[in-house]
Amino acid sequence: MADRSGGHRRNRPARVWLVFSGPLIAATLIMFAALAVAGDAAEVEVRKIDFLIESIETLQNAQFIRNGSAYDGKAAAAHLRLKLRNAGTKIVTAEDFIRYCASGSLMSGVPYQIRFSDGRVVTSEEFLRHKLAEYTPEPRAGGQGSSR
């Protein structure tokens, strides 16, 4: 049984599908690539935040001053982790963490400070920004960057 298209009717749906699905497939691939890059960027920021908290936690011969009271590095790190958890999705970058969690008290507005054994006092914001500038990712297995 011959048709008017000369027997090519079966190929038309395939061509139509390719015309409409080609851009959709391309857009989907671009979206997955963007999500992969965004996921990698988010992972890097998490590692930076971990690095900053560990920088406080491992302070030697220094005190973390919060609302006039002195804490050791472990107690200060626990407090910063709690603030980070409570902030939820508001904290996306290490800069966000410094600005909104690690610079001062949300209740009193008083900046956090670090007092070193030599008597020098710096704000935690200054200390953490300096640490963030020092951050260099360590190679991961497989040749990709990592933070620890």
C-alpha cells in the first residue's frame, strides 16, 4: 500500500522528534553540567568553612572572647558550628560564614575577639579573613582539589 509521500512517512516522526528534542537534550546536558559545577563550588565552600572553624578550634595559647567571656578553641568552635547549623541555608560561602556567624554576637552585637598569649587582641573577623586568604585546597585522590 503506497502513500502520497513516496514511502517516507515512517521517517517523518523520527525527524520531527529530533528537531524538537535536540535543543531539549542540549539544554538538559547544559543544566547537568551547571549543577555539577555548582555542586563542586558548594563543596569547596563547605571545606573552606570547615577550615576556618578548625583554625579556631586548634588555636594554641589563645582565647576566644564572646560577650566578655573567654573560651578555649574547642568551645568556640562548638559555638560556631551551632550558629552555622542554626543559620541553615542562609550561609552559602565562607564569606557568609564569617559575616553572619563568626564575627560577633547576634544578641548583643558585640564583635568576637581572639586574645593571644602575648596580649595582642584581634577581631575574629580579621583573624578568619586572614586564615581564608591562606586557604589552599589540597589535592584529592583522582587529581581534584580538596581542603583537608
